[in-house]
Amino acid sequence: MSTLKKLSADISGSSAVTVVAGLAVCAGLCIVPFFVQNPYLLHIMILIFLSTIMGESWNILGGYTGQYSVGHAAYFGTGAYATMMMLQFRQVAPWYGVWVGLAAALVVALVIGSICFRLRGPYFVLASIAVAEILRLCTLNLPSLTNGAEGILATGLPPFTIGGTVITDFSTKIPFYYIGLALAPLTILVTWLVQHSKLGYFFQAIREDQDAAHSLGISLTLYKNIALVISAMLTSLAGSFYAIYVGFVDPPTVMALDISVQIVLICIIGGIGTIFGPVIGSLVLVPLSEALRSNLIASLIFKTGLVSPDSKFGGFLNDNLAHAHALIYGILVVIVILFMPEGVLGFLKKLAVKRKGGEA
Amino acid sequence: MAILEIKHVSKFFGGLAANADVSFELEQGMIMGLIGPNGAGKTTLFNCITGYYPPSKGEVIFNGRRMNGLQPDKVCKLGMARTWQKVRPLAKLSVLDNVMVGALCRTNSLKTASDLAMEQLKVVRMEDKARFLAGGLPIGERKKLEVARVLATQPQMLLLDEVMGGLNPAESDEIIQLILDIKGRGITQMVIEHDMKAIMRISDRIVVLNSGEKLAEGNPQEIVSNPEVIAAYLGQD
Ligand SMILES: Nc1ncnc2c1ncn2[C@@H]1O[C@H](COP(=O)(O)OP(=O)(O)OP(=O)(O)O)[C@@H](O)[C@H]1O
Ligand SMILES: [Mg+2]
């Protein structure tokens, strides 16, 4: 029993192997667009990057600091709107607009923090939802500023140039792929830096026991707000990226509650409070939701030959499985949470510990 | 010189006076035993002193500084650290990381903190448990972890709330020795304990609380021979 505990403490430590493997994966991903030009596949990859950025960002506040915000759509939307508003209303290129988004997210985070951090546990969760909803309603009801329910449509991105040379004109998905490939490892790096610094220790102490942390000299207000600001700014980066990729923002697509829930799910599925949990979560959730959306299940069933697409039942499957994707998605998520309460990564770790424990 | 002065401290929970007009002083480097029956208000007094909540009335003076209204983190930074009666390990962190959190109160360097934490683990003889998860420790080691963790904050004064509670005699003896070692380092201590023998052995002075009020104060001999104390407290056993 005690060897088991010792090993699990050992495994959570960092190792050079992880760093080397991570760099190798990144290098491999860099050359993918030379071989894969299929826009749909690139689209899936971009969504995985985006989801990783969102998950890693939330993880710093939720996973490491234990403050389960279900209002991160507020920061995602802030980044998305700031970038779009600068682009469409002020003709400012997104790579400058992003900074406006980051600054706005900082302000929004400090305001939200000053309200929500008065509360603990479930009350904090409810407050985070409420405050994000208020921000969504403001965005919806201030059309002079945000275009309200109509949203903002990008009429085109200016080409990205360095010293007069056009690097890209954003006519394909490839530049977005590389943006995602730059940002996702960046958020992983930030998480790694946090975990291996005083901040990480203090965040986790707050997560494990706020009163104990407080009595050990940790200012709860200060460190919760630091975690929130890091988390919110990275989330806003994800929002900006999403906005320029899709070219359209409106309150339901960038500010709604289901985005906040989606962000939390990435971490819960992958493994809360771990560096690679959100990556795993994205690798599971993005393909899953895409498969369900594009009715992959029905076509797989037809492929097995058990049911013909022309039969009555086949028609029923074809019509209904596509519409039921949210339901099936939900059921699968519940199953994962039930059987792997610590996420896929936690589950794999436990398996590894059992193996090693058995050998020792 | 008095390092800690408690002046007319009262704490009310609704109508209940958990502490009622408690006053005493504690000299630098001494061990003060704080005893009294269950519900006497001992933990409440610790909470008032360390800023967990402010006293309803009265003053807490530490090193000549008025502490009322200071948050627990500030109190810790000023050199006063407490353990919890109901232990509060950071369950998913390793034993070493738990102690490092305490050490990081005074340094930004993980290396320094880790060295300091390892030193404290040696003091409580838990260096071989450094990489274990704190959540999996048995109660005796959890109590020692609490002590190592507060020691790592490099306090001038320690408030220990029933660190021997639930321990077997051998473990208690180890803690008694530990408390005496800490005294040897010049750290002032206030110790809540139900084990009379232990408290008599380690305390320079003893304060007895009963129903929130200070019933008696004196050295161990005075306390054991105080008829009021015997009636209210010792007589119960
Ligand atoms: N937060 C609180 N709210 C209301 N009543 C409280 C609170 N904390 C303590 N009390 C009450 O105050 C009284 C003193 O409690 P306290 O925990 O200080 O006693 P104690 O001397 O530490 O007892 P024990 O030896 O059992 O630890 C008790 O009657 C308790 O029920
Ligand atoms: Mg108590």
C-alpha cells in the first residue's frame, strides 16, 4: 500500500523524458501540413489546438488552484470580441487586437475576481456562472458597441507581412494551424512554469485546503487573483484565435454558458490539475464531438452491413443519430466521469502505478 | 519580555461566549500550556490570536504590535504560526511539498525551500517519508507533518493545538521531546493538550480555561494544587 503511494508521488514529478517527447511531438506537428492538405483534417487539428489552449488556461485556475469557474466564456468572449471589434470597427490587425483582448481580459478578470472570490465552493461556481451571463447579456444589449445579437462578421484579414514580405494572406487553413501549434505549447509551457515555481505550490495549497494555506502565510486574495488573471488572459488568447479563425462572433457562439461548460469538460475528461490532462481531454473530446456531429456512427453501422441505409431502420438511424449528437456526447462524458473520476490521464497513471507496484 | 499579550479577549458566537474576558502574558522562549475541558474555548482563543477570526472584544499584542484584524497570512509572516486540532494536510501533495509550502513563506527559491523543508522533516524524523503523498499518512505522522510545516515558516512563536491527540504513548513521547527541542531553539510555544502528564512536564506556565473564562494561571505545581482547577477540571476524570 505504501509503495503505491510513494510511486504515485514519484510519477507526478517532472522528467526529462517528457520534455524530449514533447519537443519531438511539436517538431512532428510542424511538418504535418507538408503532407496533409485535407482542410477537414487540418480543421480538426486546429480545433484540438484551440481546445488545448482553453483547457490549459482553465486548468491553472480550476485544476491547480481549485477554483471551479464555470464562467470562462466571459474571458473567451472578451478576447474574441476585442479582436473582432478592433478589426472591423478600427481596422486594427488581429495580431495587435489580441493585445487589446488580453488587456480587456485582465480588467474583466479583476472585476469578476473581486466579486466571486468572496465566495467559496459551490457559491463561487454559481457566482462565476452568473457574472459570465451578465457579461453575455451586456454584449447582447449594447448593439452600438458590439453589434448586439447580429454579431460581428470579419470582412477579411489583412495579409501578415514582415518587412514588406507577405508571410501569409490567410487564404488556407495552414496559417491557422501554425498559430494553434504556437499557442497550444505556449499554454503548456506557462502551466509547466507555474507548476515549477512558488506560484504552483501556493495554488495547489489553496486547492487542497484554503484555511491551511492561509495560515501558512499565503494571501488567498492575492494568489487566487494571480491564478485567475493568468487563466483569463490565456483564455482570451484562445478567444481571439477562434474569432479570426471562424471570422464571426456573436454572443451565443463566444459568450454562452455551454462554452464555459465545454472548457471545464476538457479538463475533467483529460485529468484536472495535470499538465497534459487538457491535451488528452482535447484529443478525446474534439474528434468525438466531430464524429457525432458528422454522423460518423450511422455510417459506421452501415459499413458493418448489419443495417442497410435504405432500410426503414437505416433511415431512422441516419435521421436521428445526427440530431442526437449532443445527447450521445453527454452520455459518453458521464460514462467517462463515472469510470475515470480522475480523468483519462489519472486513469492511465493509476494503471501505471499498479503495474510498477506489482513488480516492486 | 512578554512576546504575547492577551488583553481582555472575548469571542461571541451568537449568545455563546466561547472566550470571556481572557487575559494573560507569555514570556519569550517559554512554553505555556493551555488546558480546559472540551468546549472550554481553547481552539477559539487560538483562532482569535492567529487572525482566523477577530476577537469580539479585547486585544492581542505580539512583539508589541496589535494583531487584531490581521489576516492569518500576515500573522504567519509576522512570525506566529499555528497547527490545527483537526489536521489539515495538503492531501494530494507529497510530504516534502507540504513542508515546502510553509518554507516558501520566507523565500522565493524552490531550492532553498526544499533544503529548509528537508531539514524540518529531519527534525520530526520523517525524512524517509518525503516523497509520500500527505493524504495517505497515518494520524501520528500527519500530526508531525503539521509541526514540520509550521516550523518551516520559521516562526518566533508556535501555537500547537492538540498535536498529541489520538497518538499512542510512544508517539506522544516523541512529540514531547520535539516540543522541548523546539524550546531549545528559543521558539516560544503555546500548547493545547488534554494529556495532563505531558502538559505538566513541558509547561513553564499553565492557563486553565473553563466555559470560556480564565479559571487559573500559574506554574504546574500551582495548577495541580489549585482547588478550583481540581473541582472544575481535574476532578472530572
Ligand atoms: N465557529 C463557531 N460557531 C459557533 N460556535 C462555535 C464555533 N467555534 C466554536 N464554537 C463553540 O465555542 C465553544 C468553544 O469551542 P472550542 O473549539 O474553542 O473548544 P475547545 O476548548 O477547543 O474544545 P476541545 O477540547 O473539544 O477542542 C464550544 O461550545 C463550541 O461549540
Ligand atoms: Mg479545540
